[in-house]
Amino acid sequence: MFVAKSLNAEHKDLIHDVAFDFYGRRMATCSSDQSVKIWDLNEEREWVCTASWKTHCGSVWKVTWAHPEFGQIIATCSFDRTAAIWEESVSDSGRGIHSTWIKRAGLVDSRTSVTDIKFAPKIQGLQLATCSAGGVVRIYEAPDVMNLNQWSPQYEINCKLQCSCISWNPSPSRLHAPLIAVGSDDPNTSSGPKVFIYEFSANTHKWNRVDSLVSISDPVHDLAFAPNLGRSYHLLGIATKDVRVVTLRPVKQESAQSQGNSMSFEVRQAGQFDDHNSTVWRVSWNATGTILASSGDDGCVRLWKANYLDIWRCISTMRGDTVENVAEADSSGGSTQQMGTASTGQHTARYFKLAPTAHPAHLQWH
Amino acid sequence: MRTVKVTQDVPANALALDPYDTQVVIAGRHVFKIFALEEDGLVERANLRAGKHLNLNFSCNDVVWNPLEDAVLATASTNGAVVTWNLNKASRSKLDCVFNDHSRTVQKVSFHPSEAHLLISGSLDGFMKLFDLRRREATQTYTSNAESVRDLQFNPHHSIHFCAVSESGNVQLWDMRRPDRVEKQFTAHGGPIFALDWHPEVKTWIATAGRDKTIKVWDLNENPTVCNTIQTIASVGRVKWRPNTRYHIASSALLWDCSINVWDIRRPYIPLAAFNEHKNLTTGICWRSEANRLLSVGKDCTLIHHAFQDASRPMEEVNPSALDISVFGNISNAARNKDESEPVGSLAKLMPVFRRTVSHAEHSGQVLSSLQLMSPADDGPISSHYIVQSAHQYLLTGRSLAEICEHNAGVAKQLSRHQVALTWQMMQMLYVGASGGSDHPTTTRDDPSLPPDTNPDTETRTARHFSGGDGGGDTSGGGGFSAEEGDTETDDTDNHDMKLTNIASGLTINQDFFFGDGEISQIPFDYEHLNNTDTSQDWTLPNEAFEPRHDILTRSAMPPQEFSSKCLSGEMQDSGGGESGRGGGVSGYVVEAPSLLNVVRGVKMPAWDCGQLVVEMLYHYASQGDVQMAVTCIIVLGDRLKGLLDADQVEHWFLSYIDLLQRFQLWNVANQVIQLAAGLPSVQQLNQQSTVVTLQCGRCNYSLGKNSLLCRKCGCVSARCALCHGLVRGLFVWCQGCSHGGHLHHIKDWMASNRACPAGCGHLCEYT
């Protein structure tokens, strides 16, 4: 199913984040060694490091790409309590094209480590949300998309608990008001829910907390809204001590004067999996929002997908240099097994192992 | 002893331990106290700020305890005085001796490690003085070239040497016997150096730290070299090596960062431990002789005794894993290398005691991540191969509905997406008729295994009927369509009749308004003729209304009598297994056998609205993440779904799909979709945003107005080819530099052999 390939990242410490750009042709990695590296896919379809520079005075926790419509822009956040916006400037010096990344702005409002940074969906313009270990979510906006030097703080939300991760709802629909989910990695399970949902109210120009996921009281390390390409509800993947998939179904409020502006959500936990048997650190969705990937302390990457009954299950496990595909044993029956078995029957288990060198020729089929 | 805190009224600047590790003295501008380190906490023993005449001599910048005589203390005062204190004095004031040799604030004092009467001081006035407490006078003066001395310390291993750091960033090594010249001097930092500490074990190592936010470890051999550099987040005010460990050093910041960080110099990026108890800046730190205890004072007026086990461990709390999925389904994963976290052998051997007391993780040196990229196979569930292929191959417009459906079904089938293929075929049947789906012989056959369900009540609730039978979408009917088109244009009422009949038969609109193969129109939908389709209330028209239909459609593939008498209804499973339930497990979609479609003969034309069903199907696909299917269907079906869809929802789908196509860099398809987004002005506008083209007259450089190629200044037509001087229709290529251009092929030929502009303006045009 997968061809694994190791990249020698040459970061001098842990890599904390990796981010593909909008087109999947560039990749940014950031590390505790305070540097960020940019990788480009060359003609031979190999990833080549095209830039590497020191970005912060502390561990760089996250790196994220802006929509390419705004240019080649990344944002980083760091232990050094700042976040920074970098833009690529390409110069042709005659001996090949050189790209340098220029710091356009530093966001220095936080008094604690900035733990996550995310650009808003394109439809909301050039906006950034950061969250900090001090529990403050800050939303910045570049009023002029051509001038990246200027970022004005727009909103400040105090979450009370230390924040570890943040995610914008990527839905481009006008039906959905802008949403932000914030996760906290506060180790104290008694301090209440660890995932908060904030919604932007266009009427009051404020971000209001509309929900807290009461089912999650363990520290949350990562969360991600699934790309919403047309669903009426939102999907949230959460990495805590296990993998959770939560659906948020907007419920229109009856009262006429609210006019659908303040939504409440019907929260349902669609899946909870402790397959990693250890802390889950990251979750990530595919482009269509149908498959969730999770990685945990066990060194595995697992892929999760809902079957036709909307039951989430693991479809693939990748461990180090081994990839195995979990057979879809259709055990839990529904009213429509007739259809289900037709598909799963022919889909038998396929395991395969990848040699450490990850050369395609070394693939072994079991 | 765990973490204990004592709060004072005023902040302290420095602290020092007595030689027996039982008492600590804190000193500041308005505080000078001794605390005993008891098992259950810190107990105040003495307040040295006593007596009637409290002057500036009592306001301390630094304090040290004599390492040999436990009753002798020395302080550095802000007024430039160096003061010694003797605790054994009988009087209330323990002040022993005041040296007023410095003209500015004394930053640091340091006792000689082996000779109890020697004390050295460093001041902002640029001098260092050696005091002899027996002679009660300054015996030597060392000058640091008028650079303010920020810190100095005797070499604990070779105590005739001392080291001083200055605000200019220089480190000076002195031999205390040679005040005339500095033994060694080098620049260590780019800015002022605020702190210095000799390594307690490694004789040649010193650590320096300064305003450039770095802590540097120097090996003072012949040529001092940097062993390690730790980049911290703020100016460093204090550094102290952790006793009994080779690689650990504690630091506190001068600004901004209130915590005390303990670093492993082999892993200079993440603190090994952090003490976050101070609410304001930490001004002084001091390790106890046992390596797991640390004392500190801060501007928050507290003296804190830290226990190492209470420290936070950033190194262990950091996220060791990174994960992302690209739009193509490539998974990038970085994970901590497990084998790197083994304890360092030499260290464990060197200090067996230490190994027992300190947790495993504290031994780790460098920790690295391995980055792995996993590319999916084309048929993998996460692969987006099918989206790209489908987007490339799907027909959206330009052919008859039947052809489009059939083609798209073929595309889906080729990609092993059987459910999608089947959906296309059903749509073909629903809207065009069975004749179009020539590859479905089973649709006209009764399936004996399924009882024909003829109860209209249950039909509306559970069963799904696929009606067809009309040949309006005949695949070879290009001519037929033209004829029909002509007919509808000439006779509106007839057309209206026709529509109603179609609707009555369950075929909302079965004729296709696309012209045949011969003429692919730029405007694929002729909505003028479709504006009367909102006839949902006219469901129960008599069957006779079919009659004129067959007169028109001479090329119908089906015999008219068969059509009029027969309803083709495909019965599928209940709603759970129907459109909404077939989600497809992972990669294998449910293959719905066409044999499920059941023909019920002789049923009266059921008055049901297949549009609702199709809408349901679209919602289903969209919720399954297959927005491509939803949008493609909407485009292909066009106005057949008018009024049934929520415009906002459709806009959501379109925007999502366009976004997805753009992510795959399928610009052409994306533009086609934008163009075909009928009735969605917000989507159609996408093409008009940020695409301003200003034209300029090639002759006089006057900018042309909108939609005009005629220059208002010189009156010439600008769109002339510079080579053939003819008027260019269609593709016009021109140079942005000189505004000259012409026919694409002319310019292409010209630029292949020339560099200059063909118009002769001398501009070196670039053609790429």
C-alpha cells in the first residue's frame, strides 16, 4: 500500500512538525534545533532540501503554510514565546535560482511558549491563530495581504488552561460560521474538558466558546478539523491518550432572533481507539477529510476511515519501516450487510513489509 | 527536602551557601538575611541588616560566603564598597570591614578557594581589586581597559588564576600575581557578558552567558574554543554548573523569562528541567552540594528551595512526533529515534552513584528524529489518484447527457469505482432512459429473485424506482436532437406540452439540449428552454400526453408502444442499503449488481420525483468526501435539479471541489467547473477576481480602455500583428515590455530566430 522512504533531515534535534504545502509539492519541517527546513519535490520526484535557516531562539514547535494565493509564506511558533511569518524570496543570481526566506513579521505578544500556529481558511483572508502555553489564543490579521510586515492582533481569547494545539474549521461554506477548536495538554485530568470550540459571531464580532468536549479530560496533544468538502457536520480528530473522532453537527436554534448566528452543536463521539497503547501525539486528515492518520509513542502511524455504516476503524498500520494493512473483517452487522460483504469480501488482508532501504524492488509480499 | 518557598518584603539580588551547606544568605538592596536549611523548610536565623546606621553599604549586589571560615561573608555594594561581615562578632552589627576602593557599583566578589583572607572584587568602574582581609586593604588592582566587569571568579582548580568577564564581551584570564598584564583575553560574546562559571570538575571549562541570549562553554586551552553553545530565549543573567554532573548547567534570565532552566550542554535546544516557581525574574541561583537541590532568589521577593524532582521536564514533554498528509496522500512522519536515548556509557561508568539517583532520561545526549515519507500506491485508500484521473477524464459538458453519463461511468469503472460507475448508469437511466444505457441488458428483464413491489405506498417510502424507456438521450441521436431542438424553438407550447409529458412519465426532462457531436457549443446549457421545468404540481397528467412525443422523436431507439406502456422501475434495497447507505468500506465500494434493477410491467406511471432521490444521492456522496461526484452530477444534470438543491450547500460543494482541483493543480478543470457553476454567482466570480489585464497601444503607449482595441489617442487598431500587419482574431500574443505582438504562430516563428521585437522598436522581447 505504501512505499516508505527515509529522508535524512539532518535536524540536530527532534522534529516537531512537518507540513505539506497546499499543492503537496513542498514540505516544511521544524525542529528543536531552532531551524526550519524547506523541502521541494524535484523532477525525479525526490524531496530535496532547498532552504534551512535558524528561525527562533528556542524549539520551533509548529510550522504551517499559508494559502499560495498569498505567496509562499510560512509561519512558525516557538518556545521562545514568539511566532514569525516568513516569506520566500526567489532570486536568480545567474547560477541557478536561489531562494531565501525573509522574516516579515514577529508576533511577540505572548508571555509564554507559543505552542501552535495556524492560518485561517483562505476564505477568511490572511488570518493567523496562535495559542500559547499560557492559555491565550490570539488571532492576528494582515489587513493588507500585500504587506506581510503588518499583523494586527484582532482577538484574544483566554482559555484558562494551557493550550497545546489549535485548528480552524476549514469549511468554505457560508453555512458554517468560522470555528476554532483549541486543545489543552494540561496534565491534570480534573481540570475539566480539554477541547474547546470557539465560534465567531459576525453580529457581535466576538469569538464565543460554544462548546467544550466533556468526554475528553486527558491532555490533548493535537487536534484537527477534517477538511469539509460538503458534509453538513464537522469532524474533529483528536490526539490524546487515544485517538478520538468527534462529529459536531450544527443544530439550528429555534429562536428567531438568533437567525442561525449562534449555533449549538450536537457532539457525538464517532470513534475512540487506544490501538496505539500509548500517548497519541499527532493527527492529520487527508485532503478529502475521509481518512485520519494518527501517530503515537509506539512509533506507529495508523490510518482510520469510516466504513459504510459510519463506523470508524483502522485500515492501515505503519510501524517504523513496516507497513501493514488491516483486513476489514466486517463483523459488526447492520441492516445492509448484503452490500457490505460484497465489498469487504474481496478486500483481503494484504501485509507487506518494507526493507529499511525502502527501495521499491525490495518489497516483499506476504 | 521538597520545594519550599519563603517570601520576603523586598527582592534579593544574590544568595550564597555556607561551606557546610546548612545555611543560606540572601542579599539585596533592602534585605540581608541568613536562613538555615532545615529538613522541613527554611528558617530565618539572622538579619544582618541591623543597627542604627543603615547606609548604602548595606545594599548589596552580591554576596559570598567564605569557603573556609564559616563566619565570614563578603558583599558587593551598589555604592562601590566591598564589605566583609563576621558573624562571630559580639555586637549587633556584624559589619567587619568596608573597602571603598571602587568608584562605581561593585558587581561581584569572590573568595579565594584555599586562602581564606583573599577576596577579589569586580566593578563597573573597570577595575578588579584583590583584598587581603588580614591587612584590611586592597593589595592589587587589575585593570580591564575601562570595561565594566560584570562577573569574576577564581579558578577552583588552579587558584592563582581568576577569570573576569566584561560588558564588552571579553573574557580575561588573570594570574593574580601579575596585575600588570592580562594572561589571556578573548572575545566570547557579541554583547555584554553577564555571567561566568568555572566547571567544578573539568578544569579547562568555563561557561559564559550574556545579552546575546547564549550560554557558551569554552575550553581554555592554548586557544580558547567553544565546546557548546546553548541558545536561550532571553538575556542570561546567571549560570551555574550543576555539581556532580558533567554536562548540566542551570541558567536564569535577566529579562523576560522567570524560570530557571537546567540544560544538558549536549542537547543545547531544550532545557532538561525548568523550575517555574518564580513569578518574576530570578536574580540568583545556587546549587546545593547535592545535585538535586537548588536555591534561588527572585524579584518576586521569594527565596525558593527547589527539588529537582519537582521541576518540569520540557525535554520529556515535548512533542516527539510530526505527521502530515499531503494532498496526494503522501504521509510524512517524523518520530524520535528510539535507540538514541540509551544512556551514555562513559557517564554512567564515571558516576555510578549518579546513575542510581538520576532518572534514565537525564543521561540522554542528542536526540534525533527520523523523517519518513510514505507514498501511497495508486489504489490505496488514501491515494488521491482517482480524483485526479476522474477530474481529467470526466466529461462535464459538450455531449448529450446519455453520452456523458456513459462516459463517466466508464471512467469510474476503469478506476475500479464501481459504485460511482453504477450511479452514473442510474442517472443515465433516470434522466435519459434505458435505451441510452445500451450496456444494461438486465434493466429490461425481470429479476425473478425479487418480488415486484407494486404498492405505491411502500414505493414512495422505501422502494426506489428507476424509470426510463424514452429515447431522448439516444447516444447516436445528434441529428435527432437538432431536430428536436429546432422544434422546441419554433413551438413553445408544444415544447411545454412535451415537458409535461416527460414529467408525467417520471422523466423530468429527458431531452438533451446539447447539440450533437458536430457542434460543441461554448454555451452548453440553453436555459431559455428550461425555465418552464418547475412543474412539480403537474405530476398527474394523463398518459395520452405521451402521444405527440413519439411523433417528434422519430429516431427513438425504442418502439413507441413499448415506451408508453411500460415503466422501468429498478428496485433497490431499503433506504439503509440504498443510496445513502452504500458508503463503501475502504477501497472496495459496494458493487451493486445491475440485476437488482427490477422491471415491473404494466404499472401505471408512478408520480414520483426522482430529483429528490438524486439530491439525496448527492448529499450522500458529499458526506462521504466525494464532492467530485456531487459537483460533477450537478453540472451534468444542470437544471434538472433546479429548485431541489440548497444554493448555499451547492456553493459549498463547488468551492470545495474547485479548491480541491486547484490543490491538484488541475487549473483547466477548475476553470471549467467555475464556468459551469450555473446560478452560483459567487463561484462564477472567482474567475474574474484578481485578473486585471491592462492593454496598451503598441504605437503610442496609450493605455486602452475596457473592451476596446481601438486606441483613442492615435486612432489605430492595436490588435494588429507586427509581422503580417493583419488584424489578429483569437490568440494574440504580445510583449509586456513594448506592447508589440501578433499572431501566436507568427511571433513564435519570429522569436525562434530573432531576439529583437518584430515591430522594430528595438526592444529585446522575451518569448517563453
